[in-house]
Amino acid sequence: MVSGREKFGAFVRREREGKEIGLREMAKKIGVSPTYLSKVERDEFPPPAEDKVKAIAKIIGCDTDDLLARAGRVSTDISDIIKRHPVELAALLRTTKGLTADDITRLARRAQKAKDE
């Protein structure tokens, strides 16, 4: 989990309740029991599998990568990219240490532009 952030379960519960989505409704939509989801939201159980986290993100309208990070996970597609280029990506990520979120966004845009050329 990203330090300094609200725990996964508490975040999901707050967002779900803010959107006035019932616990049973959410549980049904993601294919789990209400009891299980309640325990996840109270941080008594760890976050569910990636597919369930992605479904939750879609339902509550939050960024999938952010919710996966709150769950202590990285999306499978990102993991696959890292496995294909471990040395290069480790070096790239280390260069971002100390950059602001805006700096990283600009860097990502430059990379996308280079990819598109």
C-alpha cells in the first residue's frame, strides 16, 4: 500500500457510500458475498483479486491503477512490461525519484509522443 493513504477497505467503503451504492448491490456486481465485502471494507480481509479490484474501481468511478496501488498490487499489464524490460525500467523509475507528480506526467507525455513518432 502507498504510505500516507487511506487503507484499501476504508477507501472503498467511503467511496461506495458516497455514491449511495449498497453493500449487497456492490457485492453482487463484483461476484462476492456481502459478508466478504464487509470484511474487506473493514480491513479484516486483504483486498480481493485483481479482477475484483478492477470491477470495484469501475463501479465507484476511481482510477484502476490507484485502487490497485491501494490494494498493494500492480496491474498485470504493468507487471508484464516490467518483466520484459527489468533493467531499463528500473533505471527509468529511479530517475523519477524526487520528481513531482506534474514532472512525471510531463515525462509520460514525452514518452508517449516519442512512441507515436
